Amino acid sequence: MTPAPAHRPPVIHRLAAAKINLTLHVTGKRADGYHLLDSLIVFTDFGDQLEVTPDDDLAMELGGPFGAELAAAGANEDNLVMRAARMLAARQVRVGASALQGARIKLIKYLPIASGVGGGSADAAATLRALSDHWGLSLPQAELMALGLELGADVPACLASAPVHMTGIGDHVERVADLPAFYLVLVNPRIPLSTAQVFGTLRPETFVTAPPPCPPVKGLDQLVRELEQRRNDLEAAAVNLVPEIADILAVLLDQPGCRMSRMSGSGATCFGIFPDLTSASSAARQIETAHRQWWTAAGAVL
């Protein structure tokens, strides 16, 4: 008689999608040191992967191309993933004296660290979503967003993982509907760039009045025109710190089919906008072949 297959615990999979700031304006600075931002954000179908399985305690393991780098930075216990897990665990619903079980979290790190694409924030958001499902929690969206903001300014947007207009310190997030389909090629020089270092170069006279939000657009041509009227206010400061960013922007723009190139977030990752998967994939292959020292990826906008 064939023995019954061993029971395999359920695994929850979540994508921690790369966050791309199509625009990023710095509009001011609060007395507590937080900068005020205005940003149009999209997410790609490429990013880190999160796996959650049952466990008696909260535990984390790292894998993927950048897992060792994250571990070497001593992030296993103070990583945003573990901070998100402990924060959510503290809010677990208790029945009598019995607490809900723990979880084992495996983070498969495909995104470079400190790269301006919200990797840590996306990981934290995916952790909140995955553990909420794992533990059967039904937190109101407003509470989940508040938890995210405690972890970082980009986490509320990453909880949406859809096109959003973000303002304030990241606490105001509004969905953006009807963006056209397009593809992004992401390139990073493999040089970590500290967000605090980039913001630290800004002076009050550089702050700007936020431009009006992008109006509804009817296609990629109109979207590109609107984006070209806006910018990333951190790009110049980042280029001064990592001059390779300027090289990447030029290489992206030189690729057939690229409609525009810009830096995302505080850098050093840059993106090129492409109209279809064929041109984006071809550009990514060309750049990867010619510049093997750079990290390159291509993906669709979610």
C-alpha cells in the first residue's frame, strides 16, 4: 500500500514589487526633519519574493542574488521585514490566552539594496499583507496604512502596489487610474546610495511648489509629455554623489524605443520607459551585455 503523502504546510507567496518614482518633487521640510514630497509612483512586475510558512516563532531567512549582501549588512534582525512582522504580531487578535502562531519568512532578494526602488519598503509591505493572510487578520485598510507609515514613508504606497499619487511625508496616497500600459528597463550601477545622504544635500531654497497632478492621459505619448514637464528633484544631488547615474541615463535614452529616462527615488537606480516588451527586453539585453558591471532588469508596469 502506497503511504499517504506527507502533509506540506501552506506557503503564502507575495511579490514585493519594485517601486518607481516617475516624478519626485521635494516641496518642503517639517520641523521634525521629514521632507514633504509629491510623487507619481508606479510598480513593476519584477521585485523581491516573499514566502511565509507556519512556525512556532517569528524567524527569517534570506536568499536570492542580493540576500548575502543584505545579511552582510547585519539586517537579519533589524530588517524592515522583521520590524513589520513584530509590529503586526503585537496586534494579533488573541482568543482567550492563546496567541496566534508565529511564522517563518523567507525573503528572496532580487532588488539591489539602497537603490531607490523601495526594496525594503516593498518587502515590509509584502510582509504586512502576507502575515495578515497567514494569521487571518482583517485589519481595516486605514490601520494597515498607519502601520506602514510607522515603518517608512514609502510603505503605504507599496501597500497599494498600483499607480498612486503620493504627497506629504508619504501619508497621503491616492490611486491613479487609466495610465497606459508601458514597460520599464531598470539599471543600477551596483553602488548603494544612502537616502539620508542625498536628502542631506538639499537646502530650503531648492524646495519647489508641487506641480499639478498629471491629468488623465489617453496614451503613452501624452504621459511622456506630462512627465517631461516634471522631474526628480533628487537626481542632481544623486549624480554629484554617484556620477555613474548620468552615464546610465544616457545609455538608457540611447536604446531604440526608449521614450525617456530618469532616476527613481533617491537613486541610484534609473529607468527607461518603453512602449512594449520586445523593445524593453532587447534594451535590457544590450545594456547587460555592454555593461556587465551594472544590474539590469526589465518589467511591465502593474
